[in-house]
Amino acid sequence: MQQHLYALLLLLIIGAIVFLRLNQANIRGRRGERRISLRLFSLPSEYHVFNDVHIEVQGRSVQIDHIVASRYGIFVIETKNYTGWIYGNDNSEFWIKNMYGNKYQFRNPLKQNYSHVKSLQALLGVPESKFIPIIVFLNGATLKCDTTGIVIYSHQLRRTILDHSVPLFSDAEVEKLITLLSSSRIVEKKRRSNHVHRINEGINERQALIASRICPKCKGELVVRRGKYGEFLGCSNYPQCNFKSNL
């Protein structure tokens, strides 16, 4: 009997280790989002914070780490909890995290966040010029990005938001935005789970097309090109299609 208990305990420990390894990225990401949530909590009361927002726009599911609605604009925040040197630019399809020579490729967060802005624009009916997209890296990262977007460390976030001091909305318009955001959020667990599944399916399909040297934007052929930062995959239909991906 005691041997069976030891065996069961061992299986539970192994299962927990496997689960943690498989979900390490998600766990790390959630931890980073919580740390950013605490920083946003310190903003003045006129800033209205929404964390981990799931919405559906035109039949497409969207997850946004943080939204801050205020008279000074709608701040759309993408959080990255990475450690290492971060390389990327405005136009590349993927950025690179370099940790002791081990390189990891992740989707360009500027493009990722721009898609969030467009989704919110469709939902809220607000001009793109009134959105402020921000990419925030936790302090374990060292940014070596060549970009015109707002890409900052987490300790710079509060100051970056408060530096936008020109009113873009009236108080009544802000209240309307808050109502729309609150009523549009997906809160049911089942719908949120389905939403995450659809996102993962889209990512996997995109990666499979790139691996097959097929452009995910126009289905043209991806060919090897050489640029300022070395070789990359570019669409053969350029300049009609400007899709790029790191090798």
C-alpha cells in the first residue's frame, strides 16, 4: 500500500514538473502582467485601467494586456516579460531575444499591438490618432531596438503615460469609452478559453505557412533576402506585399 502511495506521489510530482515546463512562458507572461497592473494602479483616479482584456471584434478574438482610458488618449499596452538582449525594428515580422547566445524569436510586438489598436478602433469608433500604443519590457530585458514606436522599460511606464498631457477627449466621451469597454469584455470562462484556442490556432497556422516558405499575408513565395541586419525571408510579391520574417 505504501509503495502505491509513493508511486502516486512520484507521478503527481512528475506531472507538476511537466505542466510547469509546458506553461512556463504563460506563467512568466502572467507574472509580468500582474507587475504592470500594480504600476498602473498608482495612476491618478482620472485614468481608468483595464487589465487582461478579451474582446471580440468583427468575429475575431483579441486579447489585450492593458488598456488605460483617459482624457489624454487611450493607452494600449503590450507587456513582455523577457530576460536578455532584445533586438528588433519597426518593420521586421519577428524580434529576437538573445540570452547568453541562445536566440529566441517572437512576433514583432509593435505589429501585434497595432492590430490591437485597430480592433479597438473598430469597437470604439475612435480615430487612430487618439490611441497611444506602448510596448513595455520588464527590467530583466536590455533593449537594443531600432524603432520609432514607444518601447520602454516597466519603470518608465507611469511617467510615459503622464507625459501625455494634451486632452483628446471630454469627460463625457471618457465615460462612454469606459462603458463600451466594460460591456464588450468577454468574461465567461468558456468563451475566454475558446478565444485563447482560436488565437493559438492562428499563430500555429501562420508559423506553418512561414516554415513552408509561403507568405501568410498574400500566399506568395517567401525568398531569402539580405538586409541591414543580415538575411531574412521576404515576400516575392514585394513591393505589393512587404511581409518579412527572420530566418
